[in-house]
Amino acid sequence: MSFSHLRGFKVAGISTCVPPHTVDNLEAGKDFGAVEVRKVVSMAGVRFRQVAGPDITSVDLCTAAAQRLLDQLGWAPESVTGLIMVTQSPDYFLPSSSCIVHARLGLGVHCATFDVGLGCSGYPYGLYLGAAMLSGGGHQRILVLHGETPSRFVDPGDHATTLLFGDSGSATALEHTGDAQDEAWFGLFTDGSGAEGLIIRGGAFRDPTPVDPRDLRLHMDGASIFNFTIKRVPAMIQDTLAYAGLAVPDIDAFIFHQSNRFIMKHLVKKCELPEDRVPFILEDMGNCGGPSVPLTMTRTLAQRGDQPMRLMLLGYGVGLSWGAAIMTLDHSTPLLHHTYQE
């Protein structure tokens, strides 16, 4: 069974970081034609994107987010016993990006550190891994980092992807509490038969130097991804809620991976979710991959009220892979957002 119920931990804080360069799609897409660009912008819902230059990577963005979070929480580097880096845009094939961040943050040798190669579904998966480590004993504080720079691997001639993706990094601090009332539910799923729907075919060991240079860039089958999302995500929401013994009215906010406005609006309608409980940040941030989930939280929930919020966090896409997490965010939990300073 792909569902889990974990207790005894809390989210201590979330920090996100975006690159400083802003792209206006109406200007950047002029070569595609004004009518076509406006059509894409209207459908996808992305007007502006924060895009990393050649000297900024997911490691840079996540390190900056993590350092700010550690400073805010007052966590000493040696108190962190686990670091998980979720990314599909690493600095190197080896060593692991998590090891690079580990050194930059000055974490101790007792800190378990590893990468997770997931994209759009990566945030709930990363939270599950961190929560499982805390629930299993031996860990007190864990950082879950999720960063992507998808703008760096799109084909500039493909308006369907070039005008969609932005970049961001995030850091989520998880802390052991031992309190059974601090609980979360997870639903995690995979269908590898749909791997061709979102793929970069060249550049790795299967085909390191492809004949067609286009294979070094992202290929996206928009129709198949749409069909997958509409088929799988509503069932995931319903089944994970049922597993937790909850219903739609019990959730204060549904935090979706910011994939595409047309897809998200369709999901909201099909799942009969209250629109005022589904925040959107696509217009200003674009699709940042899996880190769009924590980015949506820091951008829209920082000014929340003085009561805890029960959230449903939803990731879905490349793999094909999809996942959900239901957890409570305390009203005092810091949600930080800033722009990267080079």
C-alpha cells in the first residue's frame, strides 16, 4: 500500500529563494508571434518568470534558502542530523549535490546526506523521507531541500516549455517532537510506463552525445501529461483524504504543484475544491517544478492568521510520479522568501 501515517515531528520552518532575473513572457516570446504568445500565456497562466543565469544553480538557491532558515531558527549547523536534496538539475553527476550543500552550510560529519532524483512530485516524497527518518529514531533535526532550474534545460525554440518554466530553491526544516498529535499522512505513487511524457533523452550515460542536439533539451508530450494529471490527481486527493479520515472541508489549503493554470483550474473543478483554498503563483513565478509547492506556501501563507492550518500538498508530473502529504502548519512557523544575491 502506498499510504503512510507518521507521527512525532513538525515543520519548524520553510524558506524559498528565487534568482534575481525576471523574464516577461510577452517580451521574451516575441519571436513566436504576438498572437501565439498571448495564447500560451493565457492558457498556462505564466506572465513573468524568475530565471537563473548561467552562474546560478539549484545548489546555490537551496543553500541560500537553507542558510537563511538556519539563521532564523537559530539552529546550530552541528544540530542538523540529516540533509535531503531533491533535484533533477544537479551541479554534477557526482558528487551528490547534497554533499556540496553540506559543506557550504558547515554541517557535521554525523549528518546523513543524500540526493533524491525526483522532479514535480519531489516535495511530498522528500517530506516523507525526512519524516520517516525522524519517526524512526536517532534524528532530531532534518533539512529537506528541493531545488530546480528547469529554464536551463528547455529548447528556446519550443514555446510550450520556454514560456512555462521558472527556477527556485527551497529548504524545509523538520524537527522531532515525540508528540503523537504531531502527525502527517502521505500517499506516494508511480507509473514508469509514462516516462517518455517528460524526458531529456541525451546527456547522461544512456546517450551522452546524441546525434540530435535537441535530445539534450526537454521533450514534453503535453497531451499525455494532461491526461495523466486529470486521471491520477483527483483519485490521489480522494484516496489520501479517505486514508487520513478527512474530507475536503477539513483542509484549509490545497497547495498544488504550479504546473499550468488550465490544468490546475480543471483539477479544482473536477475535485470540487473551494477556489479560495487553492492559491496560485503561476503568473509571477511560472512553473518551477516540485519546488513550486513550498514556494506557493511562502508566497501566499506568510500572512496567515493565528490558528494552525491543515494543508494538503500535491506534486505530480515527470516520472510519471505523483504524491500527496497532509500535515498541519503552526501559525508561528516561519515562512521565508527572498531573492538570491549573487
